[in-house]
Amino acid sequence: MAASATEDQDVSPPSSKGTEVATALHLWPEEFREGWDRPASRLFLPALAAAALGTVATVRITIRGTGIAATVTGPVVAARRIGSSALVPGVFLSLEGRGFSAADYLERVSRGQPVDFNERDPRYAVSWRVALSDDRGRFWATTVNVSQEGCLVTWPGPVLSVGSALRLKTRSLFGPTLTASVCWAGGPGAHRNSAGLRLRIDGRAGRRWRSAVERAAQSGAPLV
């Protein structure tokens, strides 16, 4: 049964439209299906219970037992602040466009139905030098793969945490700076850290990023 947002909500803090948060979850198949209300385009997630209404959440969801994951993005439209033995705290996201498609994809995965791994945005193996910065300063990273909406990067340090906000820039691709959020982060491997970044694709910088990805695809960059 799909989760309902009508009876189990605690008082929510004021709307925080424009604020963004990100996290990663591993859900059992039945746990995902219980939270996905397809007719209402709403998804309950047992996380981010403190997020204010209007917050845009980006959540990387892996279906346990399958190893398959997808990223959903949408605003928080309701929240359950206080849980119980039967109802866990969490938030309800309203999903449209890519977010809705990702949830539909994960539902098929959770039911064991055949899926096409290429339903996600194509990712191309491209190595670009990018400057990342946050409130601690700037450091250089290298992309492992890129898509129209984000990228996977590696760097020597510092450690990043899921949900942290970054700024991304590279003079060879575009002048203006793109804002990004960390969807997932891995520990050091071979003395390097890695993270999946979701980019806010808007304005001139966003257009130039997408153009650069298109050029990489046309030049024969391999799909990953």
C-alpha cells in the first residue's frame, strides 16, 4: 500500500524554498514500493525528517539485493517528524519529469522486472580537470565520467560528505561557475577520494556544460 501523507505528519517548519539537501539510501524492495504512490507522484523516504517544506532533496536510492540504483530529485511536500513503532520519520517528495521516471524505474527493479540500465542519463568516460570549492577553499579534481546532469570525480582530498554543496568551474569548458551537491561519496582508494555530483544545470554555465557533454559524446567518448 502506498504511503499516505494525510494522517501522520508532525508540525513542519516554515517553507524553505530554494534550499537543497542530498543523501543516499539503501531500501528493501517492499520498503520502496510501500513509499511510492505513483498516482499521486509522491514518494515517502525514511530520511531527512528535519528538512523544511519546499526543500529540494536529491536522493540516491539503491534497491537492496539488486545493486541497482537511481537518483530522484523533488521538493519536500510533507514530513513525518515523529516516528513510532509502525511509522518511521521521513519526508514525502513530489516527483515530476526525471524524478518520476527514476522512481518508476526503481519500482520495476523492486518487482524483479526487466529493466534497461540505459534508462538513466548516458554517462561518458571523460577526464576533465575541474576546480571544486566550498567554504574550506578550492581544490582540483578530475572527472571519471560525465552526464547531462552531473559527474563522478576523484581527487587527493579533502573528504566530502553527502549533502554538502560545492561550486564547480573549469575555464576550458565554461566561464561561469556551476553549483553542485554531493549525491554520494566514497572513501579513499589508491590515495584518492571519489564522489558523485549532481549539478544545477541552469543559465549560461549549464548550457555550456551540456554542450561539452554533447561534444564528448559526438567525439566517441565511451559509455559507462
